[in-house]
Amino acid sequence: MIWSTAANPAEADAIARALVAERLAACVHTHPVASTYRWQGAVETAAEVALVAKTTAALADAVAARIAALHSYAVPEILVTPITGGSPAYRAWLAESVADPAQG
């Protein structure tokens, strides 16, 4: 899973749609969050939209690169969390959803 945040719902939707359309992620959840963080020496608070992208370990670097390319932040949050278990049926669906159909 890859966690990120976006500046607003439109940016979050654009990133989510691109990742799924390009078969880099099987699903991307988005939800509003309030973030408090340190930036350039000051403590800031901002409304953001969290993104949680479900993908495979093999695609993690490609997903991170695509998020960075589409993102408006100078330093976008991109954190990769390995999945070590879960529903076999869901994990099979995830792998099928990001597989290139042309590759068979």
C-alpha cells in the first residue's frame, strides 16, 4: 500500500484516476484529513486529502514516481507499506487488476 496526501480533492481525484487507469493501482481510497506538520521551520496545519493506493510490491516504485509527477507539492508525501498478509481472494483481485492484459 502506498500512502500519500494531496492539496485538494481535485488533485487527489486526478492522481487516483491516473493510477487506476494506468493499472498501477487496483484501487485508491481518498478521504479528507487535517494535517499538522513542520515545514520550513514552522508548524503548519492544512486541510488535505489522503490517498491510499493498493498495488503490488513490484509496482511500488512506478506508483511513487507517478504520484510525484502528478503532484503539486515540492516534497509530496509518498510512503510505502508492505503487505504481509490478507484475504487471498482480495490479493488475487489486486494482482489481476494491475496486470497488463496484453502480457497474458
